Amino acid sequence: SIFIRTKMRLSRPTDFLILDALSDGERDTAANLAKRIDRDRGYINAQLPKLADQGLVKKIGPYDNSGLYQITSLGVAAIQKQFLYDENQAEFETAISELAEQVEIERPSIIINA
């Protein structure tokens, strides 16, 4: 199963809006995401590394400072199970770990092998 390093702390609704905006499997920057979800760019710049630390998104090269992020299988699972986040966080984390194993991200599409 996919290991969640620390107890997830997500800011609702913005973190889920970021994940949803990335759920097409494409790579994007904080500036573009801020525009797409109508949020402050500085805030999005601060949230993306936090989401990456939790394994929900990953920073994409080719350069370290390119600022491109892409959703991970865990991030896709988090969107699918977000209704559980407020209800039962432990159950949410278990559910997304299990679902993430069935998610493949093959640009430009995401496949959930349910």
C-alpha cells in the first residue's frame, strides 16, 4: 500500500481545488493554478510544496525551479475520496492509500483501474 508519511493536513476547499485543477493529469504552475481556481498566487505557491510533502502532487523538471507540478496517484485518490476527509480522517487516509494503488497517470490521461 502507498505509505502516507504524516497525518494529512489539508486546507479546505483550496487544497482540493488545486488537486481538482491538476486532475486532468497535466503539469501546471502556481500562477496558472491561481488563475484557474481564483486564489492568491502567493498562497498557491506556499500550498504546492505542502501538497508535495504529503505525496499528493510532485514537482516536475526538467529544472528544479521550473515551478511545474503534477498530481500523483495519491492526489487523484484524494479527490475521489474527499467526502471522507471531514468525516473520518483515518478512514480517508486508508481509503486513498488503497485507491492510489489502482490509479495510473499516463499523460495525457488518468486511468482508475477499479
